[in-house]
Amino acid sequence: MPHPFLSPAWFAMLDELVAKAGDLQIPPAMKALELNITVTSPGGGETKASLKDGVLARGHRDGAPTSLRLSEALARTIFVDADTVAGVQAFLAGEMTAEGDLGKLVAMQMEEPSEPQKQLARQLAAETSPP
């Protein structure tokens, strides 16, 4: 049964999919980025997430050197639809803000996801409720 994007059940499902996936063969530049992500919803609420070792998780991490703020729609495009180009375009258009160590964020954008990451993205999309 699909889960609403960014809900506690969605993050639990994501954790389960990551655990089952085994070695995701995450490229070094993606593994090197530690990022706090704040996703804003249309109703004005926020969801906090983080990226470490190339894996998305619920909540912010203490000491993350980089932070990102983006809309829920854009977060869905990047994390569920696996459209990293949309992230670059949104950043350049000012639709997403980033602070801190941007060098690693830029380096990550230059990497192509591994085949296991692409497979995980397809599974995640199939298990996420439509908007």
C-alpha cells in the first residue's frame, strides 16, 4: 500500500527498502555530502530530513555542514521521481536555497546514481502515494 510522501510511514518504508537493498554502490561524492533538508508544505508546515552517506533519513543531524530548503513538490520530484536535474534548475532559479558547504552539494549533483540506487528510486516511487 502506498504511503503519503514524507509521512512517518513513508520514512519507515524508506528505511526498510534501504535495508533490503544491500550495497547501493553510492558514488563517493554522494557519500561525502552531509545535508540537513527542510521541506516546506503548502499548508505552511515543515518536515525535517537529512542526507548522510547517500541515504535520506527523517530528522536533522547535529553538525551537518550544509542545509537545504525546498518545497514539498520539488522534494518529491528530486527524491521520489529521482530527477536531480530539477534540483539544479530549481537552485539556479532561486526556488531552493542552500547554506553552508556548497562544494560537496555541487559535486554530488555531478554524479550519476548507481544502478542499485536507480532500482531503489523505482521501488520508492511505486510505494509513494500520488500527490
